[in-house]
Amino acid sequence: MPAPQTPYEAVLHAARDVAKLDCALDAEMLGTALLGSVYSVAHDDRAAAVRRFVGEFLSATTRRRTASATTIREVFAVLVPDAEGASGVRRGPQTPAWADQLGRVRPTGCYAYGDVFGDQTSYLVTFAYDDERDGGPEHAVVALVDHNIGITKDIYVGPSAERILAQVRQMCAGDELTWFREEDPGRLRGEIDRHLEITDALGDLPSEGSLATDRALAGARLALLPAATTPPLTEPPAVNSTDLVRDFLASPEAARFGLDRVHADDELASLHFCLSLILDHAASLPDPDPLRWSPAVAGLFLLDWVHRRAVLDMDDAAMLPRVTRGWSAYAIRRRDLPGAAADQTDQVVEEMIPEFARLYATGEKRSPATAAVAQLISEGVDPNDSDAIDAWIEANRHRLDDA
């Protein structure tokens, strides 16, 4: 058999047995997997790319009358109903009986669960077909929102809703660092959609999970939920940075790490500089709350952000791990998290310190701008003195030209 000549022929070939499947859910799972290939290779607005492809596919296959062609056309029209031509797709004479159940589902439960630190929240919605025999089993859509990077990081559609829900309940019941609750359907949809919009625009998708393959089906299911009527969950309360720093320095956590006994001018300068870095890092996150601290946030800060964004002298580098450990304990107490959360975070931060020191010594994660400022400081040039910088550039023009 000759190789397909167009993407549309390739899809028809991949879907050649779709009419032989047992139920609507199986066909929708096949359809979403096929559209996942389009989603994964798109360069910008991936959701728009899928809509465009479906519209073009429906136009290119209008005259196809085989059972597989008419069935996959109907599957795509249900998965991407806002694609051009989707509303005009008609039932073919050889379409299987279960096609009546395509997309004919109702939500049966909405839930949310996550870690107590606030790093990630998973949203779970269960759906049932009007006719389980032709439609398929009750199934679940699970979407993972990562609050540290501000995206819907993964989406999964599973065919056994009861089993998935039981596993989640059991996992959360056995771990004091996780939580589980029923969720408002509108809020759930709003949170996933808000973060998924960012995901759709990514240049590179998360490498693991089923985001691409299950995106179309999950989107069609979530569209059945009511629109959000409540505000986003991630808006932190307003924080006065000066008051927060003052409260921290008077806290038992600061005393535990000797930060209340810092008096020398150079050490005080480093202490306040390190605290300003923690606040600046928090402001750079999608959820800009300096008290939302965790092992993951500490890792982003100590092992990545601070090396790319800040120039540390030796006093700063010596002070920062102490400040980070103190702030970790302080933030977790302020949020009234379990003692196990504080213990875990402190242990992880302590284990990060050797790698932090190595990265500081090598400078391998410094951005070009940070490296340039570090070079100026090492040669005695004040980076805030524009005249001094101009003089340094003029004196070192030969080095810059050769770079």
C-alpha cells in the first residue's frame, strides 16, 4: 500500500478501524490521540492549530463515504466543535450505532487535591454517558496545574472513574502533606482553562505525561462545565514587605539560625540583601506570595533563580543558606502547615547547600548580564556608577571586541 500523501490521508489511514471499535469513548480516545500529534508539533497557539487542522480535514474529506472516514469526521467534530465546518458534519450511512453517544456525557463529580505547600493542584472530573452500553464506562479527566510555573502541566483521561477516584482518596488519606476536597465545577474549569491557555502557547511542552494526546478530549469534556463565577484561587493577600521582614527578624525561626545576632555592618547588609532576594523571587512567580514556600520553591530559588538574577559576594553566599532555612521555617509556621512540612523543607534545603555552593563557585548558571556585573564588581567598578562603567568599557574595548 502506498504511503499517505497528505496529513489528511495519514489520519484516515490511522483511523481506518475506528468504525470497528466497541464504544464512543474508544473512538474519542483514538480521535484525541490523532489530534495530539497536531497539538504537539504546533509552534505557537496549539489549540488554534488543532482547530485549523480539523477544519481543513473536514473540508478535505467531505466526499469520503467509507465508514471509517465518516466516523472519524464525526469524532473530530465532537472533539473540536468550534472548528470550521464541524456543525455541518452529518451522519454517514455506515456509521456505527454507538456514534449517537459521541460527546453525550454529563459530569458526575468534581474534585481537587494537591500538596499542602501549594506547588501543584490536580483537578478531577468524572463523566458518564447517557447510554453506558454504547457510550462506554464512566471516565475521569484529571488536570495537573503547576503553580510554580503557572501552567496546566498534564492532562489525563482515564476510562475507570471509580478506580481513579478511589486511588486519589486513598493516597490523600494516607499522607498528611496532601489534601482532597469536592470542588465547585465553575472554579475547577476556570483554574484549568486559565493555566491551559498558557500551556497552549508554550514553545516546548512538558516532556512527560499525556498532555498532547488527551488535550482535545479533555477540552471537550471541560467545556460542558459551567463557566467560572468565583475569583481565581491563587490571588495572595497583599503583603507589606517591610512589615514582613521585620516580623521575620523578630521570629523564633530567625533566632534559631542566629539571624537575630547579626550586627556587623557588612553582615547586616548581606542579611537584608538576601531577604530582598527571597521577596524578589516570590514576585517573579506566577503565584507571587512570599509565604508560599516549599522544597520546590526553595530549589528554584537556591539552585536556579539566584544564580541567574543576582550577583553575590562571599558574604552574601555565606549568608543566603542560613536565611533560606530560616525563611522556610518561618513561612511554613505562618501558614500553619504540619510539622512534617517544616521538617521536610528544612531537610531538602540543607541538602541543596553543597550544590548551591558549587554553582556559586563555578558561575555556570549566570546569565550574560549577571556575569557582566560580576566582572565589573571583581575589577572594582561600581555597577551603579554610569561614568565608571563607561570608563571601564573604553579601557577594555579591545577585550570586548575580541569576545
